[in-house]
Amino acid sequence: MSGNDAREASGTPAAAVAERLRITEIFHSIQGEADAIGWRTVFVRLTGCPLRCVWCDTEYSFHGGNWHAIDDILAEVATHGAKHVCVTGGEPLAQKRCLILLRRLCDAGYEVSLETSGALDVSAVDPRVRKVMDLKAPGSGESGRNLWSNLEHLSPQDQIKIVIASREDYDWACARLVEHRLVERCMVLFSPVWGKVEPRELAEWIIADKLPVRFQLQLHKLLWNDARGK
């Protein structure tokens, strides 16, 4: 019996089998980053990431996870009664069907954000989605993976996040601000690596240089000390 025949015999449509994603966790919390900070949000964390940033705080999402039908993901999101949904990882765009999930969430009326590394193409992401896209500084160990063509696919509602682990990272970020005219594209966020750069130190650098960027701390770490599922 072929794969298609087996699906038909089981009564499961082929489309339903295809529209699945590997999920590490779905949880209800407070958004700790970007322009939706402070809003009650449902987080859908997809499994897998092709990058290995040295300061990554979600390594548990690299492997494992469980397959979920996209219809079931939407059903679980709906149980929390939140307006905001954040699709994150890992690197969510490493699973191609993430694009379907993003579209379906927008169609359902949610305010949807996507947290992405900046290493994978964002051109096909639904334009209703707020993209929060990293640019990897050298201290991440993955700056060579930045896909600079992604900048052309950002709109004013999107955000660029640069995570900073040292003064060298900060100087690199300042140079990229000028080189790529980043603040003319969208909001730019500078965030310190937890335990590597003192938040006040980064804030003082930004003030001293009069940078047109938004300083951010990860609110969830202040509230829950980076506990999983928070």
C-alpha cells in the first residue's frame, strides 16, 4: 500500500498529514522583548536551529519536540485567550511549514510576531507578521551567517535586534547602523547578553553616543530568572 493509500485508508487527509510542525513547547506568558513587551502572549516554540550562538539561552529547543498538526496548534493557542502570539525557536523558519502557521494565525485575527535569527530568508513571511530579526554580532560566533539581503524585506513594523556581548560587539553594531542605514528601515533594538555586559554599561554607551536605538532588557529573565516556559 502506498503512503497516499495508507492515509486514505486511515481516513486522514494528505493535507492534514502534511500541515504539521515539530514543537518544543507552547506556553502562555508575558512578552519580554521587542515592541510588544509586557503584553500577555502565547509563545509557540518550534524545534530546531541551524545556528549555534555561544550565548543561546534556548538550546533545549535544538532537538526533540513533538509533531503537532497546525489545526491543533491553533486550537491550543485559542485556549489562552491572548491577542498576541509569538512564533519563536530555535529558528522557526528552519521548518518550511512555519510560513503556513504564521498565515493561519494572522487569518485568525491574532497580533503575530516572529523571532528569527536573520540567517534564513524572510521574504515569504506573511506581511501581517511583525518580524523581530537578529543581526548576529561577532561575539555570537555566527556573524558570518547574517543574510544581509533580508534587510530589503523588512517594513517599518518590523524590528532588528542586535544582542551585544562586549564592547567589540557594540562597536560592530554601531558600524552596521551606519553602513546599512538600519534605523531608516525599522526599529533597532540593542540588548545585552545576560551575564556578559552589564545592562547599565550598555545603556551608558548608547546615551554617550546618542544612538537612535531602543535599549532593551529581557523582561522574562527579570521576572522568572529565565525559567523554561516563562
